[in-house]
Amino acid sequence: MQGMDDSPKIKRANILRTRKYIAIICNDRWGGIHFSPKEASVFIERKDATSIWIGNNLKTALRSSRDLSYKFGKDTLPQDMSEEIIGLSRSAERTFWFRIRDVFGFKDHITAMSKSALVFASWQCDDTDLVCLKASRGRGAGHSAWYEGENQGRVFHVSINASDEELGSIALQALDACQPNYA
């Protein structure tokens, strides 16, 4: 099933691993990818993260993700909704990163986000049960996808209906395939 502009409905999340923690970040789509204010983003101390925890929380984040571009048939939101949703997204994102900063003793929230490996997760939920997990490469303070000729062994697929443990195990394989910006 396609959206009003014939683009597929895509649910998105990120998996972030640092030396101290693993985070699952739920994203919404409208005019770009934005932190979801739906409270589906979570983190855990790295040593306590299991495949089951990762798989369960990744499923929750993907199922909670909203593709508002699909809903409105265009890449931007109606003006009357835009400011409110952007404000909610930014507030939720600040709260999330400040909590990580405080729990793990980082000097600021920017440091809490840096030195990490990141996997981009996406799911075209109306077309397939397959979740696509793309390992990233670190670029300074950010992450990017690999060029098409360089992504061999860095793109993974697993069913959203797989067990939490299986989904989490594939997510860990994708994290291991990253070129983290802490290397």
C-alpha cells in the first residue's frame, strides 16, 4: 500500500552503541527524520544489554514510529501542525539525551551522543515484514551510510515477526559491521 504521493510507508529507528550504553531511538518521518516524542526511545547500560532486550525494544520503536509524510501525502506537515510536533520532538530528544548524560556522567549531552556505532533500521510496514538494518560509518560527530559499492556485508534483513532474541542478534551483527566514530 502506498501513500498519497506513492511513497511507501516507512517506520524508522536507530540503534546506538557506545562504550557505556546501548540506545534504541524511535524516529518519525516528515520533511526528514526526527526524534519521536512517543516515548519509545530507551537506553540501557551496555553490559546489561541482551539480544532479547535489543530485539524487544527495537520492535517497540519501529511499531511506534510514525510516517507523517505518508499520512499527508507530502514531505512537509501542514503549518498548523508543524510547530507543535517539532516542539514535542525537540523536547523529547533533549530530555532523552540529558537523561543519558546524567545517568552515565557525561560532561554534556553532545559528549553522550559521540563516540558511537549506529545502525539505521527501517521497515516498509505495509509492503513487507522485513526490517532493513544498515550499519553506518562514523564521520566526526555523526554517522552516514556506506556508498553503494562499499555496503557489502553491512546491510541485514530480518522479519519484524522474528523472536526478540533473533532480531536483537541480527541488530548486534549490524552494530559489529559498523565503522564507529570511536575507533
